[in-house]
Amino acid sequence: MSLANLRTHYTSQINPEELGDQKVTVAGWVHEVRDLGGICFVVLRDREGRAQITLVKKKTDPELLEQARKLVRESVVSITGSVKPEGKAPNGYELIPDEITVLNEADSPLPMDTTGKVEAELDTRLDSRFIDLRRERTTSIFRIRHEVLKAVRGYLTDNGFIETSSPKVVATATEGGTSLFPITYFDREAFLNQSPQLFKQILMSGGLDRVFEIGPIFRAEEHDTRRHLNEATSIDIEASFCDHFDVMEVLENMVAYIYEQVIENASDSLAVLGVELKVPAVPFKRVTYDEAIEIVNANTDEMLNWGDDLGTAAEHTIGEHVFKETGESHYFIIDWPTEIKPFYAMPYEDNPILSKGFDMMHRTMELSSGAQRIHIPELLVERIESQGLDPEGFEFYLKAFRYGMPPHSGWGIGCERLVMTMLGVDNIRDVVLFPRDRRRLSP
Amino acid sequence: MSLANLRTHYTSQINPEELGDQKVTVAGWVHEVRDLGGICFVVLRDREGRAQITLVKKKTDPELLEQARKLVRESVVSITGSVKPEGKAPNGYELIPDEITVLNEADSPLPMDTTGKVEAELDTRLDSRFIDLRRERTTSIFRIRHEVLKAVRGYLTDNGFIETSSPKVVATATEGGTSLFPITYFDREAFLNQSPQLFKQILMSGGLDRVFEIGPIFRAEEHDTRRHLNEATSIDIEASFCDHFDVMEVLENMVAYIYEQVIENASDSLAVLGVELKVPAVPFKRVTYDEAIEIVNANTDEMLNWGDDLGTAAEHTIGEHVFKETGESHYFIIDWPTEIKPFYAMPYEDNPILSKGFDMMHRTMELSSGAQRIHIPELLVERIESQGLDPEGFEFYLKAFRYGMPPHSGWGIGCERLVMTMLGVDNIRDVVLFPRDRRRLSP
């Protein structure tokens, strides 16, 4: 059997006027069978839409009719026939079948409902992701994710960034800390990398000037929230001869570009999700850490002291405040205390208790962290030590700073959070095909 | 200090005619200092090329001249000055400096030579990748890799493939076998995934129709060769309602497109490497497994029996034979014995001892494996068992076949092998920024 003749068209590609008498073959899933006695409708579903197959009792070969009536929902079929205009059917046509081939019959009952009439629990949907994906809503999310990644790469490539890959198996923790998954690497202990941070910085010493990476990161944090994953997709850049403000500009312009591209290329998917996207206005508002503390203390019972990190509740307060003021969901928090930023964040030369680190926020959560990095090796060693880490474990990294490391800056943004905030999705697991969290390791 | 004024131009962007009296600032590494007494030349290097800085003793401020003379090689500097046409200098101009700022002085001696006069050992270069990358040859490889990935995504996206991501942390081995790195995942044992295979197949049941993924794969094989890595980048596709011949066409056309794009977009990098690329002619020759065995037995002392796998020496013999016959480096080997292909490869319906698996070969090595996959759940269970594996461990995968799995096919191609065969690079470690092998876990 050659499969070349299993499908001549997607359901969305059929135009009865253009086709005339030409036969077509569609292939997909039996979405629905409606047997009204004198007439039987089969709805076939493929990635691009649906087609109505119409069998009129009086005009149809009885065997074919019988076959159609007995089709099991969600079975995979290939159907050949001729096309007639039909305004009430999906895509404006109906297919009068000559032949129906069942390629793979589905068991029943299905592990979950596909019609969308019954909303299944998230865990049920994730357990049966292969069924969940047959719902237009779910597929739409991943079509949009595809457009997001395409826009990211397009934007960064057009702006002189080179795509690179860093190793996921590493000998040292990126930022110290304990949130590491240990691996047995032959006879040695290794870890899954938490971030490309140290590697993309090394590439700056190598002179690659501007690099980006899109890849998995792994964090062994025991979170159990709607916005944390233990394996996520990170979008990272690093750029030489740039300060934090330069890369903040890259970031906000990239986000705006992504929104534009999604609106332009995925309007159907947005419509399925009922999302009306507005391109965020650039530049995003810059809120200083000091102002952020003030906003929280003025608007809530929380009393934050200078030097405190901002928790989820504080972030919400600030996000709502900024939204009320600007009508925009995206903003930056800048000028953070050096002590609560990672060791590689550059302190301001004239006021080293403040750092050139920044966070890019959505009204509902943090999306991205970045900074101008320390490029002076002595200062870097000092900062590693002051955070209680051992510079010896970072020798492979520090070495790159001693032989001509340029000033540089960068950021990382979580792909999933970018998509979920764009689409107003409530749980991050909804925007990952096969999420990994403390409890979930399968499928 | 704002960094915005550290660089106004890359060295390649400077055109003395256009600039006139306008000052420029370049930033990069001190590539060379040549002090001839009455005149001192500093060569500054950035990602895009080199610039000659000229200081004539009689016309230059003595302090600035002294500073230039004392510049330490490979230090990072920013230099502002005016531009004069100079036919003998790189890019046709020289820069007469007003100001030289040393941003980070390099230690000396350097851990390896950067001039290319002394060719360092691979291990030395990998230990100091940040220095190795300052050689034009090395950077050119990664510029080309960037173009390769861009071309892959462009080709697949234009052909209806949606980008997806599969988890790297998994509970089960993809193809059984023992080449797995174990992870401690909270209180459970998990593994690093060897391939997106099972997941991309599940997406076919989900109706995504055509998907691709570019991401890391992990194999705990104790190889120590010039063409194996323990962490590699795999380019994977899966397509529904397609047989193996359909996806072979996607593969060969994609490879030809990549070569075209690299020629078009990376001619400078190809020139640095001295590589003259020829776009492979499509279709690639199809050699059956039977013919392959015959070629080996007729041309070497090796006596292969039907059912034997093809080793490295056999692959070379076949590759040379095909090259002599066609003048082309790429070809397919098709119609493999079912027994030596993975359990998910579809046997031919009319002759099940042969499978619809294929390999796509380069004259020098295997590049890609693919197949039409088994989509019938009963047959799949049978094949899993016949390979001595336990279907229970594959339940999350088998489930997706019971409720409407379409016929589908796919392949995976190693990004590194694609790049190394394209460029005639001898060791796969040369085309990975930070390779991972049995002995190397750092940097």
C-alpha cells in the first residue's frame, strides 16, 4: 500500500468551484456520525478543519452506507469522493463518497470526551494528551507557540544574533543553590543544567558578540504552583558591548514583534481561544526597585523593607498599579539591590549596592530576568565568594574572563510564561505538550 | 558608564567615503600590535572582521602612542577616531585614533595561540573554547551551523510542519537498550531521553499531522570515535498519512535546500574554511539493503550475510561505490531486514521480513534514520515483545495507538553530522561549542 493516495487535500483546501468533477481524498478522524435514517452525515476532522461527508440513502450503495453508519468515533479514515457546494457545511462544501477506508479503528469508550461538551480535568487531559490535542483549543495553543518561536528567531536573527547551543549535562551548578537534578554520567556525578547562563557568557569572551539559544532548562524546585515547571523552555540572549538598558530594548521590541507576528499569522487560532491580542506599547514602563517597594507598602498591608525580594503578592500589587497607570501589562523592574541578584549581575560603578539587574514583568507574573554582567574577573570572584560559593567550582567559567572578556549583558525569558500570559492561560501545564513537575513524569 | 558609546560600528561597516569627517568607535580585541618605531599599527578584531589603527609618531599625542604600544594582545578595547581610506588595510581603511579605552586587559601568556600560526590540539582548543572561538575558522563553523538551523526551520515550516518540544526527562527508555543516563528526579529514578521518537509519534495520534523538533538527545554509549557524542542535537520530524518514501523526499529536499541556503548566506564563512559546496542532486540514489550487501561482498574481503547490520567499513565501501557511480555523496539505504530495525519500523505488508525503515547516508557516515512507523497497536505490541522488551513499560505510548493513530512516518537527522559532512570536518567535537563525551564534562 502506498500512502501517497490517502490524502489529496486538507479539508480546508477544497474549493468546489475550482475542483469541478475532480475527485478528492481527505483523511483524518471520524469526528461525528449523524444517522437520520434517509440521510447520514459523517464529519471528518483533520488538522486544518472539518469536512461533511453526506450519504443519501436513496443514492448511495447500501454497503457503503452501512459502513458509514458503523464508523466508530475517532477512528482514522480516508475518504474519496466528489465535492458539491453546500453553504451550511464547514468550508462550504459536502463530500459525496465513493469509498471509505478505515485505516485504524478506535477503541471505545475514549479515555476522555473530545467534543468539548464535557470539560475534563487538567490531569485527565495531560494523561491523554493525544486525545486532548484533538480539541481545537489545545491545538490552537501549540500553533501559537510555533508562531512565537518563529517570531523570536526571526527577530533575533535579523538583529545580528547567532543561534548557539549549550550543554545540558554539566559538572557545576550555574548559580550554586540546591535545585539541581543529579545525573550519573558514566562513573561521575553530573547535573542537568539550570540555565545556559555561564556558557553564553563564555561565548562573549569567544567574540561571538550576540548569541541566542532556545532550549530546555531543568530546575529541581519543589514548587507546586500554576506557573512553575521542573523542565521548561528558555529563550536566552547575550550581547557584548551592551549594557542592561540596551538588552532591555531588545527584549521589549522582541515581545512586541512576537505579538504582532502572532496576530498576523495565527488569527484563526486566536479566534478559537477567544483571545483578542493587543500589541504591547514600547518602551515598557521602567519601575525602580525603590518605587516598587513604595507601591507595595502604600497599597497593601505588607511592609517590605529595602533589600527584601518581591513575592508573588507584591508582584501582583505592582502589576495592577502599573496597569492602572499605563493600561499596559508589561513593565520592567530595575535597579535591584545587588545582594538579591545573582553573583554575575554588575553593580553600578557609582553606587554598588544597586545592580544593573532587571526583571521584565507581566501584570500576572515575572517573565524574564536579565542584567549587565560583571566582566572584570576580580570583581566576579569577589561576588561569587560573597554569595557563599566556591570560585574553584567556577574555574572553567572564570578562565574566560581573564583573557579579554568584553562588557556584556543578557536575559532569559521563559517560553511557556510568554505564551501563557499572551493567551491568558491559567496553568502553565496547558502550554507544554508533555509537562514535567514534581508529580508528573509521564507521558 | 553607559556602554552605548563603546561601539558605533562593526569593523566591516565602516566606509571612509560615506563617513567623511565623522568619528567612529570600534570595539573588540587587540589582535596585533606592530611597533615600527616611527609608526605603530594596532589591529583590532571584532566578530565581523578587522580594523587597522594607525599611529604615526610625529603626528600622535605621545601618551596615546605609549598606550597603544603597551596594549596587551587579546585585551578588549574601544577605540574612537577618524577614518582614512587605505587600500592595503583590511576593509580598505585605517583608523586614526583620538582615544583608546582598555575595557578588560588580558593576562598573558594566553592558554593557546590565536594567530593560527601554531595549530593547537583539539583538547587544548576545547579546554579554552573561548580563545579557540577567536580564530576565524572556528567562528565560521558556528556561523554556518546557525544558517543550517535557520534553513531547516524555514524549510519545514514552509512545508506545513509545526515546531514542538518533547520532554528530556522521561520514565522509560525510548528504544529499550541500556544506553541511558539515569537521573534522580525527586524521589524517583528517571532517564535522559535518547530521542523524541515516542513523543512525536504520540503527537500524530493527537492530529498535529506534521511536527518537527530540534533539541538535545542523550546517549550513554561508551563510544570514543570522531563521529559520536553523548549529547547531540537532533533534528526530528514526524508526518501523518505519509509513507517512508514521502518523508525521504522531505529529507532529501531539505538537505538540498540547506546547502543552497548556506551557499547563499554564508559564503564568507565557507571561504574562510576553504570549502566549495555543491548542492546535492535530488533525488538521492536509493540502494536496497540487498544491493548494499552485494556491493560490500563484491568489493571487500568482508563477507556479510543477509540480516547482518552494516558496520563502518561496510558503509564506507558502499559510500565510495555510490560516489563513483553517481558523483554524489548522499544516498539512501532502503528495504532493511525488519529484525535489525527498531520495533516501531513498519514491515512491508506483502513481505514482512523487510521493513519500511531507511537510512540516509553520506559517503563518510550515516546521517539519518527513518521509517514508516507501525500504527496498528496489536502489531506494535508484537514487535515490542519480539525485541525482548516489555510492553507494559510503553503503556503511555501504546495508549495513543488504540484510539485512532493514523499511518505515519518520520526521521531524525543529527545536526552535528550534517554540519561536519557539509564542511568536511574530521572530528564531530569541532562542530559543537561545548562537546560532551565519555571523558569531557567541562567547560
